[in-house]
Amino acid sequence: MHFTITALHICPIDQGKHTLAQTVTLPEFIVDMLYAVDANGHTVNDNPIFCFHISAGFRD
């Protein structure tokens, strides 16, 4: 299985390239398609801390 992951961020985190690492266990079968994940973090006063927009494409 081949996969491509792209992560973009905006909000108060400094612009530029950042390296993130996350290890996950993937199921044996994954449907070939593009998946999108949005993750947003805010303070208790609702001020943005981070905003990540991640896309992952899987193919055989």
C-alpha cells in the first residue's frame, strides 16, 4: 500500500514548514481514496491555537 499525506496549517502557529510525527496502526484493508481531517485547537477564551488541515491518499 502506498500513501501520501499533506498537512497545512493556519492560525497563530508561525507560517512555514513544520515536521509532525504520529505512528498509527492501519487496518489491513483501506478503501483507495483521499481522506481529509481537520483539527482545530482553541483556548478556553476561544482564541485559536492551531488549525491543521490534513489530507491522506491511499492506493495499492
